[in-house]
Amino acid sequence: MSLPMATDGSRRERRYVVQTFGCQMNVHDSRRIEEVLTAAGYTQAEELDDAELVVVNTCSVREKAEHKLMSLLGKLGPQAGAPSRRIVVAGCVAQQEGETLLKKAPHVDLVLGPDNIPELPALLNAAEAGAPPTARTVFDDEDPRFLRAIPRGGSEVTSFVTVMKGCDERCTFCIVPTTRGSERYRPADDIVGEIAQMARGGVREVTLLGQTVNSWFDPSTADANKPRSRRAPSRSEFAELLHRIAREVPELTRLRYTSPHPRHLTPDLIEAHAELAIVPRHLHLPVQSGANSMLRRMSRRYTREEYLERVRALQERVPGTTLSTDLIVGFPGETEEEFEETLDLVREAGFVAAFCFKYSPRPGTPALALGDDVPESVKSERLQRLFDVLAVQQRAHLDSLVGQTVQVLVEGPNDASTSRFTGRSERHEIVHLEAPAGVDPTGQLVEVTVERAFRHSLLGRMAGATIPEKPTPRPQRRRLPVVGEAGA
Ligand code: SF4
């Protein structure tokens, strides 16, 4: 392993920090950035102030995330007293803005698109050698690269695996097709190989990632070059992928996926949910609006009735499956009646959670031409009404689990107690659990009797454990400053 070259020609250790904004895809990309840097001889700094290299992995789905980026870049500017610190802007804003970002923030050394992560060390070496600030934002359309996660020595119970990237859907509010490019798919052998390697290293739950993850098909098959319209319409290759992973990686306990598109929730994918014990009884299925007129303006390519028909079919086939979703309020032209149709859909589908956002116009999206005519105060009021309905449904759902026994995959100890751990139920509820003294159930699937429901989580105990009045404190661990937001 060679260390990065310093300007005086010596090789020395350089410390880095990666700050992440946005969605799971960005969190996943940040891990790959860390791995690429570690392989090139960089080490992770504990604090932002200790880092000679700061990589900001950005999100442009909403205006707020972009404002946070510019504010952070302002703090990292020349006045920060670290003139030799290198600053890299990666992710969706990097891809969207390219060279323009170098003009807006001249102290940025490198602007790096999501497909150019493997080139990061070479570009940093060039910067060290005196190259001017550079924007490298080229899609890998001809030869798509999917970086494999490097195993972290048994410390991880859950992990993400990318199966496709880009998006061909063109929803009118969304910048992703511009920032992530057209759809590219990863061969099944490569996906299954990475998951098997993770499982050997102790990972027990994998979430398959992609912008429209359930549209996946295997690019290495004979069918791959046919346009999608000429491929068998009812056959879901994604369902076949789930079956293959379950068959070939028996160590795996759970297999989730995000984010699916409702159009690709096909009958055989529903069958896979019913047949495969490792696919949990929970689905996050973005709907965005409950009004057909809005869905048309958003170019979502399904109707409210089709959405409900599919989730009902899933819940009939797999009773007890819970649903969560994504919703936008204040999309151009949204009337009170259209918003009420959304509230009505939220009740009818019985969502137990949702990511809800106020519409904000994004440059380069078709919806820009529709204006932004819903006043901010109306957007805020509708968002609050949505939260209120969802809070009631989530609370009722969590309360209904008190006294029941749920299966929990334990992800690790929490910070508050020596015997308290945290995991997720198969329906994705966060469960804090008390383990018997001296037992560490991390990585195991355990039965937990639910004793209490909080606003967003549950508390329970494993057989043989008691819940103390006050947990025994666990020593505090140091944490890096958090500037990003989880879940775009
Ligand atoms: S399917 Fe999702 S990622 Fe693709 S354009 Fe629509 S909202 Fe954006």
C-alpha cells in the first residue's frame, strides 16, 4: 500500500472525513469512498477539524440539502484556518453542477460524480502534484462499475448491496435521472457473490439498493439487449433474483429491498414475498400522491386504484405485511381536494410510516415549467396534517404489538445500557430489548416479548431477561459530527 505523496515529495499519512447528505444510496456511496481512500493509504479522522481531506457527499433531491452543502462549504472556506486541507464535493450536486460548482466555491479542489469514485485517489494525487481544481462527472454507461463492499471483519449485521443504478422513469419532480443517469444493471453472479462474501463475514440482513430496484434484470442473459417492451411483461427477473439469493446464501436471515416502483410490483414478486421466509413482512413503496390527476402531472405511470390493488394483493397473499411510503405535498397545482385524496389514500393503505416532503422546484426537472403555485404556508399546513394522520396510524400499530412476541434481528448494543440492545423486527419496527445478563445476542434472530410502545419504537425483553428501572450506563463513545440528513 502506498501512502499519498505530499508536496515535499515525502509520503505521509493523510486523514479524511466523509460527510453524507441524503438517501441510502448516498450512504452506500460514502462507504465506497471510505474504502477507496483507505485502500490508497488514507486514514479516517475522528473529527472534522483533524482532517486534511474532507469529502462532502451531496444530495440535490431537495433544495434544503443543497443549502446545507453551501453552508458547510462556507465553514470549510479559506478562513477556516486549514489552507492545505483538500475539499472534494461528490454525489448528486457534484454531478448536476460540475464546473459551475468550482466557480461558486473556488476553494473546492475536486468535483466528483457518483460514477467516478474509483478515480478519487488518482485525482487527489494529481491535485497534490499541482493540478488545478477539476470536475470529473462522467457516467460509466458503456461499462458500468459496481464497487464491492470490503468486509469489515464481523462488525456488521446489516448491509446494502447495489443491484442497479440510474433511473429511466422521468417523474416530473425528480432530478435523479439527471444526476444518476440512465438505468444500468448489475449481473446476478456479481450480486450473489458479494452477498455470499458478506454473509461469510457475519452480515445477516442485506438490503438490495436501486432507484427502481424491482425493475432489475440480469444484463448478462440473452434477453438483456431486448427493449423492455419486448421482454415477458409479467415475469419479474427481480423476483427470480430474490429466489436465487435465498437459495445460494442460506446464512442470510433477511433480504430487503429499496426503493421499488409500484409498476414493477408484479404478481410473481408478490409470490416471492409469500414463498421466501427471508423476505420480511414490510414494504416501503413510494406513492407520492393519492390523486390520479396529481399522479399524471407527476408522470408516475400508475393510478391510485392500481397502487391500492397491488398492495392489497400483497397483503392478501402475505397477511400482516405493513407498508410505508414517500409523499410530496404542494406539488404544482395541488388543490385542497387533491390533497384530501392523498390523506384518504394514507388511511386506506394504512401506512405505518412515511417520508413526507414539501415540493421544492429543482433545476432541470420537467415540473419546473408548472411553476410553484402552492403557497409555503399551505404546504406547511398540509405537511402537518399528513404527519398528524400518520402519527395516529403509527401509534396504533405500535400499541397493537404490546404483549406480542416478535422476531428481532439484533444489530448491536445501544449506548445507554450494558444489557440493552437494538434491532429490527421483521416488519422493520425499531426494537430496544433487554438481554439476559452476560448474553450478547448481536447478529442473532431472537424472540422478544414487547412490553412498551414509544412514538417510533418498541421496548421488550428476551426470555430470561428483566427490564431494569434504570439501565446500567455504558461508557460513551466518541462520534463524528453529523451534518447530513438520513433518508432523502
Ligand atoms: S422513479 Fe424515483 S428516482 Fe426515478 S424519476 Fe421517479 S422519483 Fe426519481
